[in-house]
Amino acid sequence: MIWINSAPIIKTFRSAQQQLGERKFNQAISRGLNEAILQGRTEARMAVKAVYNIPQRYVGGINIIKATSLSLEAKIYASTKPIPMDAFSPTFQQHGKALTISRKGEQKERAVKRRGNNAAGVTIEVLKGKKEVVPFAFMIPGAKPRVFARGEYRNSYGFHRRSSRVNKEGNDTPVKPLLSVTVHAAVINKKAMEKIERKVLDVYPKSVARNIEYMLSNMSS
């Protein structure tokens, strides 16, 4: 959580507060807050994309609640909904074919040099430049563009994997799409928070001063 102390700003512009009146002065404060958190949001999104291989559609989970002249409080928040594993450039090879999922969420299939029939799991890239294999995961040709595993999620215990088949033949259910990091977890780290805080605290006083100057100039014109 990043907090902005407005007391120094109010003290600095006390005379302007008296000239503008409470409502207009609060408008200047709220506009400064909103400009600061808008740039803070941009900084947060950039910080996440610099580390994680997250498609743009999920980075939109970092958003803001704006301040008003009646409520001098602005917030940057991030989605706590887990991102599906299929968002992280998955590749699944089996029977001489490779299944992939594009950044737009479309499943594609191509032929590859055959290296036996047994799949070795799904390769994903959550952190940029760092590929890892989920050995028990798989993808299904012609099905939804998802990364699956045999088992299910059990509340706070995470994914409970099945090590043996339920059905001896045919479909072996349940299989569930696998999930990964949340946008909230991606942005709540020391390095990202420091960048966001620096940006917000730099922009805020400058924006308030500019808005007060603009309002005062309109009064005298």
C-alpha cells in the first residue's frame, strides 16, 4: 500500500486554499491525486511486464479508483484472480505434433520431428526468458485452448494431482485447467512497489501546484 500525506501540500498552499475556497481547492488536490495514480498505474504495468511474460489483456487487471473533490482518496488495485497457465506461451509435444497457444488465446498445431509417443509435459514461460516444464500437464488437440492436468483445485490446498486413472478406458476425468500467478502477486514485490511509489510521490505535488496555478489564473482573467 502506498500512502500520500496531503498535509504538507495543504500547508504550502494555504493562501491559495483561502482564495479558491474549499471546493475548488479540493478539486486541485483530487486532480493531482488522479494524475499521480494514473502514472503510478503505468509504472505498475511496466514493472509487471518487465519481469513476467503476461499478455496485455491480463495487465489490464491493474487499475485505479479515482479521487473526487468530495473524497480525496485514490487507489491503485490489482486483480487477485489467477491467470490461466495457457497465457504463458505453452507448448505441448506428442505424437510428432506440437500444440501452442498464441498471445490472443488461439490454439495452433504444427508438425515436429518425432521423438517418441510419450509427452514430457507442457513447457511454459511465466518469468521472461525462463522456460520451465510442468511434467504432469497436457493439452488436448481440438479442445479449448487450455493447459490441463488430472486432478482438481481444493481451496487453499492448491491443485490436488491424481497419480492414477479413474477410468480404465476412454476419458479420464476430472481434468481441470491449470492456473498460475495473479496480477496482484506479480506487482506486490519490493522492486515494483518502490518504482510505483517514486513515480506517485514525484508527480503528485507538481500536479497539485499546476492545477492550483491554473485555477488561480482563471479567477484573475
